[in-house]
Amino acid sequence: MTVLETGEKHQELLDELLSDVEAYNSELDRDLLARAFRFAAAAHEGQQRRSGEAFIRHPWGAAKILAELRQDEQTIAAALLHDVVEDTETEIDEVRSEFGDEVTQLVEGVTKLTRIHFQSREQAEAENYRKMIAAMVGDERVILIKLADRLHNMRTIEYLGKQKQLQKARETLEVYAPLAHRLGIHKLKWELEDLSFETLHPRKYEEIKTMVAERRTDREEHVSEAARVLQLELDKVDIPAEISGRAKHFFSIYDKMAKKGREFNEIYDLTAMRVIAERGGDEGTRDCYGALGLIHSLWKPMPGRFKDFVAMPKFNGYRALHPPVIGPPGRPVEILTSKQGRGPSRDWMSLAKSSRARNKIRQWFSRETREDAEAKGREALEHALKGQNLPYAKLRGSATLAQVIRETGFKKADDFYLALGSGKLQPGTIVNKVVQRLKTEQVAEVHPVVRKAPKTQPVSGSDMGVVVPGV
Ligand code: MN
């Protein structure tokens, strides 16, 4: 029978995949994966990738990516089958009778997603696509398979024509990498971003890669010294934890240089360390805060930058503390104290099956998006003010800025920052207004006849920063 013959032709691929999955799943249904692999190999028999390789290498490659993320066997099987309905004569009912409802629903979901054609569009529109995907997909494993599919295609993008390459890379950067980010699968996100970056800006990519390589030893020494000090302290108080260095990725370096006008050194010195508490449950939670206390006693915290995702976990189940500190010797070290920073959580998945849950996801997406835009707005303003030698730290709570905000037509500071972050307001315009106002206030100081400008008054206990008087 042809199914067996074509399957046997690629036996070494199947063996490799089985051993990958068995490494983390000892109760693996080998038969399911073998059948899925042979079914796909037979369906794609005779088809080739642009690279000239047999087509089966593609679904197999996607399945390998998912095995690296330790996904369940239904997900791996569906990844093997993800293109049979779209690209071969196979009907979805054949998949159903061979593999049952669960695998079939995954394959169907991926096929539907594949049929949406994303083109390079405005960032704002990409945002809508992301929301739509989250809303329409009831099972996040579908998105995972789609992400693995895209990642494998990006890894082999060199075989496409130039135009197609640019389009795929843009789409990956605008739609897929942010999706991976939302799901908390950073490994996928970074690789998707770096591959897109390499395609879109090959020269800049090479430049940064070289700079990173030149500084690598230096950075590694710096991280391992800080890690050694911290490990010693953690041992003293019996907090079992694993410490690892976390390299910055090429695209994120470029992104910060391009968007925030920072120098390579400023960004690159922001070395990150990850501390993972080994115990779970309440003990783990206590360990996280214990480690935090230690970190703050060793290094100086960076004011206003601490984030607590342990007390308030992200919706995808990510629980971590982000206590940025100024590390030794005078360089910033970002430390993530994380109990579960690995993959997306199962809770999220089971939640996503009801329509109420899908609503929740939608709300979460818009809230997160809003928060992101607001933070971006604050940073943009801070940076623009810095360019004029104006201290944001002093201005953020001041009556001067509050008046500028009102003058621009905003009643609430967060709406104002949202407008800045989403590009509706230009930071340059705001800085000009601030400068104008400061000049007027100076005149007021010199000529007391004019009403004196209100004093700077920071808002206590609030991150909103600005109180608009009289509103
Ligand atoms: Mn595919």
C-alpha cells in the first residue's frame, strides 16, 4: 500500500520526531504520530518545497518546533496534518475518520486561519487582526500550530522571491510575533522577529549581530558574576532557584535603537537575568518575594519600574516579578523572578472554550493593548523631553504638564498618553507646548503682577502621574 511505502521513505524523519516527543512524554501514543506522519507523507507525495526538498519536511519541521515547546501528541499530530486539506486533495472528513474529532478540529482551525490573507497593513489594522484571531479561535493550540507553521516558513524564506519575502516578513512582524508575545511563548516570538528583521533590513541585522558578537564575552562575564553573588545569597536563606542569563535579541536591540534613539551600548548593557523559583504553590510564591527582597538588598531598584505579575498574573498564566535594578558595576540588570515563565498555561486553553471566556480574552487583549500604548506614550514623551534637557521625573506630576494636557483637549492623563502612544499626538508638539508654558511661568516669577504659576505637585501612590486640576 502506498501509504506505508511513502512513510517508510522518510522513516528517519519519523524516528527523530518520535524520540523528540518521547523525551518529555513517556506515555506517548507512538501509533498516532506514526499514522499522522504516514498519512501526511502520502498526501503530499510528489510535492516539493521551493527549496527542492520533499514537502513532508515542512509539516515535520512544524511538528519538531512544537515538540521543542513540549506540546501534547494531538497538537503534534495536527501539525503533521496541517496542510493536507489546504494543499492536497484530502477532504476534512477523511482526516476525521482516521484521527477523530480532536485532531480534526485542530487541523480545521489551522486551515481556516491559513485562509485569512494578511497583507502588510497599518499597525492599527494588524491590531484588529490579532484581536480577531484571538476571538475566533476557541483552542489556543490552533494558534500554536499556526505559529510553528509560520516559523518553519520563515526559516526557509530565502527560497521565495524578494517581494514575497518582504511581505511575509512584514506580516510576521506585525501579526505573528505579537501573537506569540501575547501567548507568552517568547522563544517563538524572538526567532520570528529576528528572522523578519534579517529579511527586511539585512545590513542593519549584520551590523548588530557583529556588535553583539564583539561584546559577548564581556556581557557573559558580567552576568555570571552577578548570578554567582545572587546564588550565594539565595543559598544562605534556603530559597531553591535556578538562575540563567537571558541574551537580548537582535530585533529588540534594533527596535530600541530605531524607535527610542538609544545608543547600542545603552541597550546592550541592559543585561537580563532570570531567576526561577523551584518550588510551586504558596511556598514558591513566598520564595519569589524572598528572592525579590534579596535582590533589592544587593542592588539598587530602578524607581517606578517594578512590575508584579505574581500577585496579579497575566491572563496567559505568566507569573513573575520584574524588579529592574542597577546592578554591579553600575550597570542595569533586569531580573525576572519567575515561577512559571515557560509556555502558555492550560487554564487559558480550557477557559477559551466558552463564549464568555472568548469575551474575556477579547477584553484582555484590548486592556493589554491599551496599557502597552500608554506605556509607549510615556516613554515617547520622556525621551522627547530629555532631548530638550527637561526632566520628565519632575514634570510628570506638575501643574505645567497638567495644563498642557488640558490644552490639548484631554481630561484624563491616561487618555493623553494613549494618544501619544498610538501616534495621534506628536511628542514634539507637546514638548514645544511645555517649553512655551515654562517660559511664561518664568516671566510670571519675574513679574509678580502676573498670577504665579502653580507649584509642582507629584501625586502620591499613583502611577498615573498627572492630576489635571479643575476636571
Ligand atoms: Mn504550512
